[in-house]
Amino acid sequence: MERVLGIGGFFFRARDPKALAKWYLDNLGVKMIPEDYDTAPWRQEAGTTAFAPFKNDTDYFGDWRLQWMINFRVRSLDKMAAQLRAKGVAIEVDPETYPNGRFAKMNDPEGNPIQLWEPGGKDPG
């Protein structure tokens, strides 16, 4: 069976797309789609990607009206959290270390939930 190789894009609505794109670049280093074919796009490092639909009534994402939450892999959760806090971004680092690593939760300026994941221990892939 043919299968997909990974996530090729993540597309979502925003009240102010340009401002939100700048926030992701300035705070997380995620570059948006280039405006020409000569500029290199953001490239993610290879690694595990979780694909997990949740029940419609989950409170895991926070506000029930929000339909998605993105999870970004990070090299050092402590360094990333410190960097974000220095920029005034509120972030909640989960004090527990799980078999597959450590996690933190935050929101972008439009309230969309973001989870950061520092892989460690047993890789589910």
C-alpha cells in the first residue's frame, strides 16, 4: 500500500495572517511559505510525528471552539521555555517526564494551542 511520507503543510485561518506569521518566525523560528521559488522554505528535522484525532468534547486543547493543536518537537524544552519567557510568552512546562519525553503548553497570539515536545526515552515510532 502506498502511504504518505509526512506532513507537507499545515494550513489554518487567522485574524491577522501576517502578524501571526511574524510571531511564529520571531518566537519559534518557523518560516512561512516563501513568496518565490528561489527562497528556501522552513524545513523540519526528521523525527516522530503523532497523528491523533481527539474526541469532540476534549478539554485537552483548552477552548472547546478551537479545532486543532500543533505539537512542535524541540531539542531542549528548558532552553526554549526560557527563550519564550524572555520574550514575554506565557508557557507552562509539565513537571512530569513521560516515557516518550517532556511537554509544555502555550498559545499563539490568536489563542491557538501549541504543545512543545522534547523527545526522550521510548520513541513511539
